[in-house]
Amino acid sequence: MEQENFIFQLTKGQFFFLTQMMEIHNVAGFEDPYRGFLIEELKEEYEAIKKQLLDLGYLKIDSASDSSLIIDDVLGICIAACGAEDVIHAKKDIRGVEHYDAFLYFLPQIVVERTSDEENKVILCPVANAELSMNVLLGFFPLQLQSERDCRVDLMEMDWNRWNQLDQELQIHKLVSSGCDDEAAHSIVNTFHHGQKDGSVVYWRRVGSAWYQEAYHYAHDNNELYLVTEPDDQVLRIEAYQPQIFLDSLLRFAEQFDIVLEGA
């Protein structure tokens, strides 16, 4: 099979069908698209999806049994990897130049990337092994830069999602009332809303059926550079960006796979 065929485009329903077929029941960042459906509705939907996958060549019928389904080898590896316990959700945006948003599912021998296209279809692609992928992630945050400011503020009873639901005026008020000076508060909010670059790396770790997350977010605009972390479930920390904070998190993740990062 040629390399260009190692990219698989699936509807959410097709992806869900294949995960269920391979008994992968807990995929980081993916929700059951058929929650609330009746059993009879699902049977009809599954028959339609099965035909679609057969027509695409992603599935074939086992000639020995005339009923069992066989999945494409490479696609099967990708689906299996999506059941990984260690996952990174990586996002990066350079205004008008680059936008990247993907879940990376880590197994020692392979990492599978899941993105989506303009039609919200699932795009799966095997990208590399864990070691190569971790070294690529070294360049994801600006590790050669650090903020010239000296500020740090902890926002109590706050998390990243709730923070982003606040408008800019409320964000500034929250920062100032938590001890941040007015100039820094305006700079932080302006950088995250109007900066040239921003990005996130969120580590997902599954224990049983529960997912635990460790998140790092940054925003960069000219000389302003800030980092957001969540040291506690109810605390959002915003501080002047220091690359070692993110680098240490990447090193901890790499240790799980006995990886030594080049240049770290």
C-alpha cells in the first residue's frame, strides 16, 4: 500500500461503528454520536454504515464465513490505537498562517493522529512512533522564548472552559480582583484574544473508564507571552511564560515510554 493511502476519512458514524466492531469503547475526545437512539434505529443505521464501509473498501466480508467482517489492516491499527490510555490533544494557531487541532493517540510503536475536516469528518493517519512524535512536540511551544514580565495570578473556582466563557471585560475584572495589576490584566486578556499565536497541549490519561487531564495553554503577541495551567481542579493559573514549565511536562510524558528527548 502506498503512503498516500494511509489517510482515512470517515463520518463520525463510520468511526463509531469501527470502534465498536473492534471493542474500543473509550476514545479520548470522541463522544458517542448515537446517544439517545433506540435499538431499532441503531440496527438500521449500522446496516447502512456497514454497506458504506464495504463500498469504500475499508471492510470486506470474510470468504471463509460469509458473515464475519475484516477491516483493512492499516485502518485496523489506527482504530486500535485510538483506544490508547495516553493521549495528547494539541492545538496551535498562527493568525492567518496555520491552524492545527488534533488528538494524538500514543502507543510505543505507533502514534495515530485524529483530526477533522471542513465537513466535520474524522481523519485518521498513522504519523510516527512515540519517540519521533515526542521530538516533534518539542517545537510545538516556543521553547526558546520567555516572558519579560514578572506576574502570576491564581483564579479560584475557575477552569479553562469557564474562563473562555467570560467576555473580555469580565476577564479583566476577575484578574484585577484576584491581585493582578491593571496593566498586566489588560495585556493578558488582549494577548489571548488578539495575539499573533496561541496553542494548547492537553495530556489525557485514562485510569479505568475515567480520563484525567493536565493542560497547558499559551498566547504570544510581540513581547507579550503568557502561560495558563490548572494546578488544581478549581484553580486557573495565569503567569508570565517560562518555557521550562511546559518542557518539564513533556519530559514527564516521555518518561512513560522510556524516551529521551533530543535537545531537551
